[in-house]
Amino acid sequence: MSPIDIALLVLYMLGLVYMGFRLSRNIDSQEDYFIGGRSVATLPIALSIAATTVSANGFIGGPGWAYDSGLIAFMLNFSIPLVLAVALSVFLPFFYNLKVTSIYEYIELRLGGISRLLAVVGFVLSNIIQVGSFLFIPALIIQKFTGWSLTTVVPIVVTVSILYTLLGGIKAVIWTDAIQMVVLWGGLLATIGIILANLDVGFFEAMGQAKAEGKLDALDFSLDLQLENGVWVALIGGFFLWLKYYATDQTQTQRMLAAKSVTEVKRSICISGFVMNIMFFVFMIVGVLLYIAYDGKEFANSNNVMITFIAGQIPVGVLGLLMAGIFAAAMSSIDSVLNSVTTVFVKDIYEKFITKGEEASLRVSMIFTFLFGMLLIVFTLLAFGGTSASILKVVGSYLSYFSGSILAMFLLAMLTKRATDKGVAIGFVLGIALTAYIGKMGIVNWLWNYPIGCALTLLIGYLASLLFKKQKVNYEEFTLIGQRAKLLSEGADKDENGVSILPGTMDKYSYVLIGFFVVQTIILALIQL
């Protein structure tokens, strides 16, 4: 990298830290630090949700995956609009009405301490695995251009994320994510422009060549259970994957709980659905174009497709901006996980077992943010240094063994009165064990592990609950049907804007996302014709 590129990257990082410093002036309490005093506006939350999902994995791993597989790689995100329609209609109003800071607080209120602890452990493990991959991608790139070792690059990336997250809390996370999404779009558009400028053919002729190679075939209706990203595994397996993430993962729900109202939450989710899937589709187009540009050259590691392009085609100055875009994608995911894991640890472990219900100080919360940042550095260096597969697939397969069981725990709590703490805990543990066993057998694609794990945990958890005495719980508030009935009886089913806050109610935002899903499917079908 030239001094100009390095200077641009350094200025960008310093700008993020400065923003965290500015926002720190408005943080006076733990509530401000974790959920922004429930005062954050729609658009920054929407962009933050999208930025957290996209990450550097999408920017680098996405085109690499499409280079190998074509547009069928897009099918990993195929079900996201449907999932978001369910999340904003059912789950998010339910949790928002409870006024919890950590959604795992709800698990103890409805089920008990054992289930809550298991859910927290599952959340922390899944996010440490996931965020390690977010660090690995930009570290690979900086290592490529500077020659620095991973042991130098990874701490630099995490330290910047820690600084502005420590200073500004969830507001810094959301606002820097929003800015980083804009930067990422800029880097993405610059990439497309440079690829097209260096192609010997025009865009549509390149797409014609890609079609002849089968790279534009996204919809495969085969019933083969081992098929990667076929329509059925993407629709069903992907639905459970993303439902767990958007509806029952603190990383995403925390920024939604920071919104001013349920209306703001719904708008944010709706906007983010469009931003995410459009951007991911563009990532796929980049990969297809690179396949034409490189004449289908084989790469030992699919992550190297974009890295090779950046090294050989990006001019001085633009390289620095593109590096800023890659770091933007990485840090938008790192900061979110740092803040949410800290929230869960403080609310669900520290305050429960250490202070025995007494609220932790702001200083303690910040200390834990720093400590988790250090843990991320260690995990990344140990776990991801030798992978040669697309980082997207590696991470997804790791998470698939227990994510379905976490979702099932919430479903048992929300949808049934019979689920008990011990019964659900038994279902959770056995569900994970059986899912891992089935996954290791290799008879189904890894995406099927999500619905399989959810179904096993639902069945075992419910049956095991019948062995224990029914718990004394306020079902009127802590089940979906109960909360609906309570709000209706109190005449409190709408917010000040006249928008329904009843969980389980479809509205215009849900229908818009369903319509987007239909349009997206039609476009994929037309491209494939």
C-alpha cells in the first residue's frame, strides 16, 4: 500500500474513534450504553442491521463464493425478506413490549435460570465463532498488502472497534455502522466500475458469457438433501438460520430494542431487508464478473478471488478507499458483537451471579467490553488461520449445530404453557447432540441442520417438560397469546402513531417484505431463463 492509501485508512479509523468520543458525552447510565435510552432513529438502525449482517465476509467471501458457484450462492440470503416479515410481526413487538435489555432475561422470566444460562452460553459461543471470521478477512487483506503478520493486524482492527464502542456504547455502534454501510457501498460501486473498465466486453455480453457457463442459474428445485443452496434448503433451512439470527439473537435484537417505538423498529427492519439483499446480490454479480475477467481461472482459496483483484487492479488512492470499505464491513460486525456480548454477560451472568440483582456500573460494563475484545483477538488467531474454504460456509457450518436449538427454546417459551425450565434444558442439550451427530454423518447439507435442530429440541423439550410439575408463571405476559390478550383487554394494542404493537399481527411492513421476496424470486427466474 502507498503512503496515500495508508493515510486514508488511518484517517478513516481515527474518524470512527472521534465519533465514539462525541457520542460518549450523552452516556450517563447502563441503559444509555446498552440500548441508547431507547431513542435511536429509524434509518441508522436499519443501516446498522444491514451492516452487521453484510460484514467483510460478504464483501470478500461473497464474490469468491459466486466465482465458484454462480448466482446460486445468493440463495443463502433468499429467505431473509420472509424471515424479517415474521420477526417484525411476531418476535420484536413481543420483546419490545416486555422492556427487557437482554432478550435472555425473558427466558428466565418464562422458563427459569437453567434455560437462560444455556441460551447465554450458546449465544456467546456462536458470536465468538462468527466475529472471529469478521476479523480474519480484513486481516488477510492487510497482511497481503503490507506484509505484516496476523498477530499485528488483528489487534489493530479490534482495538479501533473497542475504542469507539467503549466510548459511545450502542449509539456509537449504530451510527458508525450507518456510516460504514455508506462507505461499503462506495467501495462496492468502485469495484464494479473498475472490473467493467478492464473487461474486453460490455456488461451484458459478460452476463451472456456467464449464462452460457451456468453462472446465472440460481433456482434449483432438486430434492437432493445434500444440494448446496437449492431452493428448498434455502427456503426452509435458510429460514430457520435467519429467524434465529434476527428474532432471537441479542446482536440484532439489541439495536431494535434501542428504537424509539415499535413503529420505528418495524420501519428499520423493513428498510434493512431491502438494503441487505440488494447488496448481497451485487456481491454475487461482482463474483460472476470476476469469473469472466479471469476466464474461470482456479483459485486455491475462494477468498483469494477478491484479494487478487484488489492487488492487481485497484489504483493508488482508490485502494485506500476500498480498504476503508473492507474495514467498515468488518468493524460494523465486530462492534455489534462486542456491545451485545457485553450486554448479555453483564445482564445475564454478572448481575445474576455476582451482584445478585444489583445493576452493574457503567465502568464495569466498559471493562467487560475491553476483555471480550481481547478474547476475540485470541480466538481469531487460533481458529481461522488455516481455513481454505469460503469463510461464509465455514462459519455457517459451525453455527448450524446449535442455532436451531436456541430458536426452539424461544418458541417453546413463547408458544406453549407446558414448557418448563428443566424440560427445555434437556431438549436443548439433546437437540444439539443429535443435530451434531446427524450433521457429522454428512447425509444432508449443513443448512438443514437448523430446522433439524429446532424440530428435535421442540419435540424433546416439550415431552421432557411433561415429566416435571407445571411452573407458576405469568403466562398472560410471557406467552405470545397471553401478551396479545392482555394488550387487547387493556386497550393498549396500538402505539401513539396508531400502529399495532400486538405480536402476531401482520401490517404494511410485513406485506412489503413479502412482496419484495416475490419480486426477488421473479427476477432470479427471469435471469435464469
